Amino acid sequence: MYGRRASQLLRELASCEDGQLTVFNNDIFEQVIRECNEHNLQLQSLIRKIEDANLDIQTTRNADHFGAVIHHLSLSRNKRCLMGYIYNRAELIQSLRWKIGPVLPQEIQEKLSYSEEEYFKNHSTALESYISDLDLDLTVDMVPPKDPYIRVKVLDDIGEVCLGDHAISLIQHSLHFIRRTDAEPFISQGLMEEFIE
């Protein structure tokens, strides 16, 4: 059945939770591309057959015409499904940059194709360039804070870090009262958490 593999990609997207990324399904993706190439060859063959019979492509209504229509519609549907699959994954990858930061955890990197990894790097570079031009970190404080300082607990040894105008030693299980903007990158990487009594 034409288009079944392409719709399987979209069902895969729909079946996962919102904001969750599944492993890029390269096998089915490549199968759909091969199916598109087959449809294109069949379509070109049928059009040539109609032209060789000196029939008008616009007005001819025979088996070759309807076969060409089926291949054209199947090709268009497969393309839309592939584009939907790529677009939705690209949206998720962009949102990961805002939520997690410029470095993706290994378990997420394993789910990306090479092209998606490059897309993430390029998106991250463009965002960092824009942030440096503005001299304002847009990835911090997605919700306006009530207090510019927060109390944090360090979850993993980070070491000596320069925060603003002073250096601080961030060792595991230590508590600190620091600026929210300094803590956000470490919180998003899972190295510290906000300490709420």
C-alpha cells in the first residue's frame, strides 16, 4: 500500500509524549525516500508513455493518466509526511536548546541523526551569537523570578568557578546563595538544583 511507511513515521511521532524525542528512524526514513524515487520513476515513465502516444496530458483520461495521478499523489503524500517528521523533530531539537542548554546529554545525542546533531550545533551557535550581540542571556529565566538570588544545592563536583566578580568552590552537597543567572546553566545541566526548605 502506497504511503504506509511514511504514515508510520508520523504515528511514531504521535505515540510519544509531548516534548519527548524518539530515536531517529533512519530505516523507515530511507525506505520512504526509496519509495518516493520509485514513484517518481513510474510517474516519469507514464508521462513519457502518454507523450509518445501523442496524447494531450491535460485532457487524456486513460489508465496511464490515472496511474500517473496515483503516483503523483503518493509522491506528494510521502513528501508531506517526511517534511512533517523532520519539522516536528526540528522543533523539539530547538526547544532542547532552550531547556537544556548548548550541551545535550549523551542519551539525547544518541537519538539524533547526524544532520540533526549539525542542526542543533548550528542553531546553538546562531542563538549564542544573537545573545552575545544583545549582551543578554535569553535562555535564563523563562519565567520572571521573584528574587534575583536563589539557594542551590550542588549535586556533582563542579570545582572552582568564577561567578560575577568572585570565585566560588562548588563541591558536591554544598549549599550556596548565588544569583539566579549564575545558577541557571548549572541547573539546566543537572549539576545543581534549587534548594527549597
